[in-house]
Amino acid sequence: MRHGWSAAAAIVAVSITFAAVRRMTARPAAARETRPVAIPVYAGALARLDRSLVRLDAALTARDPAALRSAFRDARASYKRVELFAEYYGASEVRTLNGVPMPKAESEDPETPLPPVGLQVVESIVFPALDTARTTEARQLVSYMRAAVGTLSRMGADTMPGDAYLFDAMRQEVTRVSTLGIAGFDASASGDAIVEAAEALTGVREALVPYRQALIWSAPAALARLDLTLDSAMTYLREHADFDRFDRLAFISHHAVPTARALAAAQQALGIGAPPKPRAWSARAASIFEPSAIDEHFFAATDAPRRDSGLVSLGRDLFFDPVLSPSGDRSCATCHVPERAFTDGRARAELLAGHVTRRPARNTPTLINAALQPTQFADGRVRTLEDQASDVVGNVSEMGGSLALAAGTVRRRPEYRRRFAGTFRAAEDTAVSGRTLRLVLAAYVRSLTAMDSPFDRAVRGDDRAMRAEAREGFNLFMGRARCGTCHFAPTFSGAMPPAMMENEPEVIGVPSRNVSRRATIDPDSGRFNVRRIDQHRHAFKTPTLRNVALTAPYMHNGVFPTLESVVDFYDAGGGAGIGARLAHQTLPADSLHLTQRQKRAIVAFLEALTDTTGLTARPR
């Protein structure tokens, strides 16, 4: 029996294989809407998870530390084997099973954040040493988890619409492993992140069991390739389980990406298509690390057309044209300078004089890859580039006008009128409007996407694309330094893969001055000003780190002049680590104890995220 197969999974395979073969070879991909053949695998995995939770509860009662650690690891391994199903089909229960170990603020009830629940909270009780005062709390959490498993068991079959969705769940799990799992996103105390990643891939293998016979008959080469890559990935994880020493770049480039591609090839060989639902990570890309894996249009406004050369050209010319400002002497490029990766080199943007603003001036963010984020601005107050354009043009302290006013000025330019009429197939006297202005500006910013940095080439298999120091820096970034648990690959922003729909604001305690002790928090309240949730006071969106080597100074107030000073800040434990007083810092306040060599390596990796190819040319 192959490594990673369970006896239950093998029995399931024998019992349903022949029906699966008939079904998968009889109908075209577009017609495949029935429930997937792996439903019994899901049911068996849930039953296994419930048994492991019963054992964990018994160990919590006995309070034997060694037995309790063993029981916890068994429970987490069981969860990891069912994770691909739970995350995809039962997301409402996932927080109860494995939620982050901190309160979750809700807009509906900002004064009463939801308390943390799930295995990660139990982990903090069991590791590194058992907190006997909290075992009763842990047992209560286990009871919640068992209830969640029961809910998933009851709803399971009704939430699994077809084979296409199951393969989508499997491809998402491979990405979850290669972006979150190996970064220790949900295993910060036990040190088991790498072993648990192997368990997650074992869950993928078990979900594939019912499809094996069909692949043997129709595409044996595709099955052989998938077996090879999946086995190789699991073996690499188990044989290199030390979290701090694990070579994440080697794993992603030589194991995770090939596995994702082999899984896609097997799906295609079976004639199973992609689910029709839209998503940020395009169904056309086997791996999330492919050059065009993320659909830049996914986060666009509902009325935004797919970008074409006409839209982009119009938007580019207007971006550099001061015609959008009432004064006629300020354009978007005044603050977003192409040669600086569309930032301006200032600590804070230069606002128009004589205007009172509700928000303090903030550091100008890069626009490169802004299209690949679910929210815009440092406080995440809008969701689309179209709304961002409206906000900036209408802001009294930035452009000082409005889209309607700008449209009137643009309409008086015959050349612009003709171009808008041709692009939007409308009469010249109506083609220019506030709506079409925001659409073309957003289309241009959406075109500023670049995902071919040295890191990107390395992660796709080019071992010479990054220097050894930068490779070490990536492994530190995703490992010991814990940067990758907030700045998620591949965008290295707060857009959490694989769905990339979330960008939780973080409180890291940015100081008002660049000091190493006795710091005071910067007075900008950040996200709190948008939703008035106390937990979000001084919280800001996690920005992308792509091209960060070109965008100094750093943070929302530009307080840190160099990447080295930023790394020092994080190494010290953020604001709390340097003496700032704040209630809800989400960044751990203890020092990382990085050496100077390790800090230099992290900076070298950040420099390897640079790619502005073809984006910085100004219109003639």
C-alpha cells in the first residue's frame, strides 16, 4: 500500500472505484454536476477527527503533559487530513475547529469581540508547557470542536456539488500548505508546522483514492506523475521537519509547484473542469505561483469592463495629466512617481495647503500590484480601484475636486472626447463622465501588475534566480522571523491565500518616532476611524512587500527610513517591544533574537521582490 493511504480509504476505493470510472468516462466535463465520489472519504476523516478529540479530552482530564502533547498532535493531524474538505465545504465551522488564537472583532457588535476558539487556543495551553489552570477551558473548547464536527458530518453530502469542486478544494489545500502551513500560520507554539503540512498533503492523497482507477485506465502517465510529486513532497516534509532549518524555497519550487501542476494535469485527464464560480486565483493557473495566477479583475467594481489597450491608454494619459485637479497643477503622478515604484519618497504625502482633513497625511503606497488586493488605502476603507480613484480625486486635501468637475474639464478637450467616445462606443458629448473617468483610471492602475521578480523566477524552478543570501532570507521570512504569517505569499500582502478575500488589519504598534525604547504610539487611529471597533484602534492594512526596496520610507507615517530599521523594529517585538503602550497589538511583543547576518539575509530577500518591468514609462 502506498505511503499516506489509510486502510479505510483503500476500502472506500474498492467499493466505489468502478462506479467512479463509469461516471468519469461517460460524460464531458461541462456536464459533471453530481456529488463527488470522495464523500465517504470525507465522512471517514470526520469520524477519525472526532475520535481524536475524544482522546484529547481524556488527556486534558488526566493532565499528563506527555500524553496530552501526544493527544493534541493526533487531533491536529486528524484535522489536517480533513482540512481540505472543512475549509472548502464547511468554512463556517473552521473557526471553531482551528481559529486564530485571538478575539475576532465583528462589525455587527464591535463592543463584544468573539473569544478565540479551536485547536490553536488549545495548543497555547498545552505548549510549550501545560498551563494546568486552563485545562477546564481547553475541555470546553474541545466540546465546541466536537459539536462543529457533528455539524460538518450532518451537512457534508449536501455541500459537495461535484467533482470539479473537490479538485478545486485539493488544489487550494496544496496552496494552503505552501503559503500558510510551512510558515507556521496555525502551529506557532508546538513547532509542528512542517509535519502538519505533510498530514495535510496526506489528506489530499486520501481524497484522490476514489479517482485512482479511472486514472489507471485513462491516464496512467498523469497518475504516475501525481504519485511521484505528491509522495516526494510528503517525504521531503517528513524528512526535514525542523521548523527553523526547513528550506521553504526548495520545497515550494521542487515539490509544491510540481504537485499543483500534476494535480491539474490529472484533473484534465479525467475530463473534470473547473467550477464556474469566480475567484481571485484563476482556475487557468495550476499553481498560485504562476506568472498570471491571480486575476487582477476579480477585485474590480461590478461595472468595470475587462481592461484593454484603449482603456489603459486613456487612464495612463489622465493619470499623468493635471487636468483632473481644479488647480491644473497636480496629477496622480505628483505623488505616485513611476521611478519610485509609484511612491514619492516622502514620509507623508504632500497635501494641498489650506484644507482641513479628517485623517492625518500618510505615506504614499505603491500602486504596483494594487489590483491584487481586496482593499485599498492604509485603513482599507474602500474595496476597489474604482472607488479609490473616486476617493482621491474627490479628496479636498489630495486632488481637491470631484469626478464630476474633472469630467467637465476633460470634456472640453476634443482629443479626449474622441478617445472616450471610441473606447466606450458612445457619443462624444456623453462619453466623458465621472463614471468613465474612474473606470479608465482604475484600468491603468490595474495594468500595473508585475510578478516576475527574482523570487518569482526562483519559486518556479530557476535555482540561479536568487542569491544564496536572499534564499536564506526567504526561509527566515517564512520561518523563524514569522513575517509570512501576515505578509502572505505570493503577493506578500495581507491577502490570505488561497481565497485572498481577507485582509485583516493588524496592530503592530508603529511609533511616532524612530526610537528603540520608550516609544510612543503614532496618534493615527487607522482602521478604527472607519468602523469604530476598539480592537482596530491603530490597526492598518498589511501592505504588499513587492518592490519594497524602492518605496522608502516605511510604515503609514514613514517613520522608518530603511529596510534595516524596519527589520530591527520587528525583531524587537513591534511597538510593545520598544515601550509603546497599546491594548491590542497583534504582533508578538517578544524579541525574535535575529542575528545581524539573519537581518541582512531578510533584507536581501526583500530586495529580490523587485520587478517594475515595463511599468514606469511616462506617456510622451
